[in-house]
Amino acid sequence: MLLQIPNVLTYEQVVQCRTMLSKADWADGKITAGHQSAKAKFNLQLPEEHPIAQQLSAMILDALNQNPLFISAALPLKIFPPLFNCYQSGGHFGLHVDNAIRDVQSLDGQRVIERVRTDISATLFLSQPDEYEGGELLIEDTYGAKSVKLPTGHMILYPSTSLHKVNPVTQGARVASFFWIQSLVREDAQRTVLFDLDQSIQQLSTVASEHPSLVQLTGVYHNLLRMWSNA
């Protein structure tokens, strides 16, 4: 399931992110790439332990925890702390699949705090589309490649099993946050069924809140979640 989630961050929060990131010391993006991905990755990235990365990551996590659409779609069990990257001057990321497991490191990098299975990948855009040329996120799915280039504060969710790439940025700079989610429900098809059912229940509750079928449908939702959850 590819899903756009609008307004994850407010305008004020985006401005705060951009202001702080403009003062940060960026590093080579290969620092978090796997062996194969490193051959295709050409961008800048803020180190995980950087104080600005830590502060902005906490802001994004707080916003996600308050976003009903994100919760409904991702059913998050664990979220890898958001990272930040910048593409400019021809920077790009060739076709690849994200690593299956990500290690959350201690701030000193000496130990693994926890491991996150990457079920869902997320990109939160921090640059307006007209601020840069190129830089589209291309995600392969059953029906071909989907091109994604969203306004600031908007986010795209997609299965981490998907082949995807970032086209070269030929002018300007594309700044974004990216991270991964380990879902309560591992299979994308099952998450899609649960998301569609949850959204339908919410819509019905606004027009027929007393209808007894709502209780039955809610029961179906929770029984499916109970059946498919691997928490």
C-alpha cells in the first residue's frame, strides 16, 4: 500500500526543521547504507547521534503518535528514529531495496539498543517541490513505478519490500526525513485490508453512529488484528 499522509508537521514545525538543519554539519549518506546500497547512494545525511537529529527526530515521533491516519495505516510496533538527508548537485540514490533489519544504536555507537524489522518505509518531505528540480521518489509496485514529490510536511508510506530510487537533483536541494516502521502486522496485504476496514468504520460512524452493524464491523476488525498481529 502506497499512502500519502498530509500535514504530518505544521508549517511552523517545518520552518523549525529547515532552520536547524541549515546550521547542521552533514556527512556522506553512505554511513547508513548496506553493502549494495552504498554503491548507488550519493547524498548527504545528518549523523544519527547529532544533537539536531535527536531533537528533530523526537518532534517527528511525537507528531506521528498524534496522527490517526498514520496509526491506522502503519499499525506501528516500533519506529526507527527518523533520519535526515539532503540531495543536491546531482545527488541521487539508485534502485534498491531497504535493509530488512535496522539496528538502533546507543548515542555513543557502542551497543545496539533494539532491532527494527523494516516493514514500512517513510519519507517526510521538508522542501517544497518548486525548490528543487528532479529528486522524485520512484517506487515500483504491481502497476509500475509511482513518482512521488510532495509538499513540505507531507509524508509517503510504502512497503519496504518495494524497489525504489531517488532521481538526481539537478537544481536546488531536496531535504527530507526518512525512517522505517515495524508494524504489528507484517504482511502489506493484511495491513491494507485492516486499513480499508478501519477507514470504512470511521466513515460509517459519522453518518450512522447508532447502527448495530458498526459494533459487528468493529469486532471483525479487532478479530482480524488479533489473528494477524505478531506483537
